[in-house]
Amino acid sequence: MLALLRKDLQIEFRTKETLASLLLLGLLTLVVLSFAFDPASELRTEAAPGALWVAVIFAGVLGLNRSFLAERENECMQGLLLCPVDRGTIYLAKTLGNFTFMMVAQLMIVPIFVFFFNLPMTLGIGGVFLALALGVLGFAAVGTLFAAVAVRTRAREVMLPLLLLPLVVPIFIAGVKVTGQLLAGKPLADVAPWLNLMVGFDVIFLVVGWLVFEYAVEE
Amino acid sequence: MSSNRRLIDLILAPLAGLGMLLAIYMVFIYVPSDQAQGIVQRIFYFHVPLAIMTFLAFGVVAVASVMFLWQGTRFWDRLAHSAAEVGMLFCTLVLITGPIWARPVWGTWWTWDARLTTTLILWLIYAAYLMMRTVSGPGDQGARYAAILGIVGAVDIPIINRSVYWWRTIHPAVLVTREGSSGLNDPRMQATLGFCFVAFFLLFVWLVWVRNENARLRDAVEGMRQHVLTGHEA
């Protein structure tokens, strides 16, 4: 599994394509959402967590699409499947790869987010990263499974958001809630139930994905 | 059709039909109007059984999906697809009848409480499920992908429900509404609701049956076509 993960990471760090697209798309979403609110109004601070997570989701969907697009070319998928590894392992490697890309992008997006929305740089930011990590993991878990499915259908990229968005609603709700409360200065203990929800979501869907992935890729 | 199937069909169709007719009679004529809510409350007798049935339908989709991935027989796939289509129909009806009832009673078409939101998301998952079958490639691919979605969706629905519930209730300032409180004091109302459950259940079973038969026949025709084609191509 580590070898598979390393392969994906190596490809990425050579081209940095996916990373760049994730970063730019996330940024653009934040900018556009900034236009949705009058800079002076209260609404901005209230809507800020939502804006961040919308940016995460939009950029994430793009990144996920790309992760399997590469496999389609040159019959890489067949090559991958011929590896003497459990299909579930391929799934985990892909998921971790996607997770890593998204988190790296977030490292750069969050400071810009704080900058755009004029948020106080409190210690809550650490908690926000924790919430992001948990959320992105869950998103990657469900997303990797369905990305494998979506790229092989006729509708390709359109299918993925259609499939993914309803399913990641718990992550989105929890993420926005946690981000909002942490930025408002509440301690981590306050948001513990939401973080637990995210952890639960992550665990459940990593397991489901691991079990079901082979059906997604068999010919 | 084999004799067993014919028998089932002969029993189910009139049973469902009569059940629905009786239900309509009960809802519109037999049961008294609710004192507080007036005539609009009668939608409740359709709305609630429809809602139960749509979640039941998704349960069937989930179980059939697991069985399909495990066993691989066409039977489970057809069942899942039929249940999904009927479930989608019922879900749409729930989302239409609900707001019609809510507008006069709550004063608003929609709220974002746990039940409504979960049902809305269920509708979106149904839509994705049905779309998945349309856009998939040839062969079993569509069936398998839909089955995956069915399973993941079913696991997710309770989580979604919980998260939306917490989203709404952790902030007490938010308006928390309670759906059709069971102020069903009149025994006639209870009887009507109970009967409607039965009637809609029969309707559900019959619709899934018809749709399933349709799918089975379609498969049979496809099989014959393949047989003929390959026979002649040899």
C-alpha cells in the first residue's frame, strides 16, 4: 500500500497539476463567495465557515476526478489491478493520496481564507485544521469510492458531484459548525460532539469503501 | 407467465386497488376533520404512509444491493431497481404533499428540520441512483455501481438524519417545529391512519411487483435477442 501511495505522491510532486488546480479552485471559490456578501455586513463573518467548506468541497470534487482520470490513460487501471494486492488496499492508498493532496491545498487556502474574511487569528485555527483533516478524510473516503465509479460512466465528471454532495452532508454540517464555533473562540471541548460525528463518519465510510471498492473496479 | 406469478398478480392488483379506494373513502368521507387544522389535515393520512413507504423502499434497495453484490444474480438487481423507482415516486409525493400541508398549518412551505431535510437528501440519493443506471456503460456495470450507491446511501441516511437534527437543535434560538403531532384523539382518525398504512403498503408492493415483472420480461427478451444474434452469427 505504501508503494502505491508513494507512486501517486511522486507523480503529483513532479507535475503539481492537481495541487495547483485544487489551490486555485479553492481560492476562486472563496473570492466569488466574498462577492456574495457586502464587505461591511455582519453576514460575512457568519457565512465565513460555510464559504470555507464550500471551497473545500468544490476543489475536492475536482481533485478527486483527476485522481482517476490519470489511471484511465494508458490502461493504467489494468496495471494497477494486476498488482498482487487486495483491492481494498488500492482503495486505501488512493484515499490517502487524495487526502494528502487536499490537506496540502488546505494549508495554503486557510490562511488566505482568514485574510479575506478578516477573521481573528486565534488559537482556534489549530482546531479548524483538525476539523478540516477529519472532514477531508471523510470526503476522500466516500469520494475516492465514487470517483472510481464516476469516471467510468458516460457522464464522467458530472456524476461525481451528483453522487457525492448528498452523501457528505454530515461532514459539511459538522465542519461548518466546528469551524464557526472555533473561530468564535469556543474551546475544543464544546465542539467535541461534532468532531465525534466526523470521526464516526470517517471510520464507517473507510470501512465500507474498503469492503466495496473491488466491485467498483472490476471489469 | 407461470401460474404462480399469475396468481400473485391476480390477487395483488385488486387488493391494492380496493385498498386505495377504501382509503380514499375513509380519508375524504369517513374521518372527521381535525378541529385545529381543518380540512388540510387530511393530507396527513397520505403523507405519513407515503413517507414510511419511501424509507422502506430504500431499505429494500439497500438489502437487494448487498445481496446483488454478494450473490450476483439478476433477481436482486431487478428488485433493487424496481424498489428504487417506486421509492422515488413516493419520495416525490412526500415532498409535494408535505409543503401543501405545511403552508396553511405552519405558515411556511419548508423548514430545515431533521425529517424534511433527510427526506430531501433521500430524494437526491434516489435521483443519483436512477441516473447512475442511465449513464453507466454496458453490461453489469450500471447494476454494480447502483448497488454501491444503494449501500453507501443506506448507511449514510441515519448519519445525515442525526447530523441535521443536531444542526437544528443545538441552537435553541432556531425555530424547532414538530411535525403532525399525534393529536389523533378520535378513534376514527387512528383507524383511518392505520388503514392508510395498509393500503399504501399494498400499493407499494403491487407497484414494485409490476415494475419487477417489467424488468424480468425485459431481461428475458434481451436474453432471447442475444441467443438469436449469437446463434445466427455462428
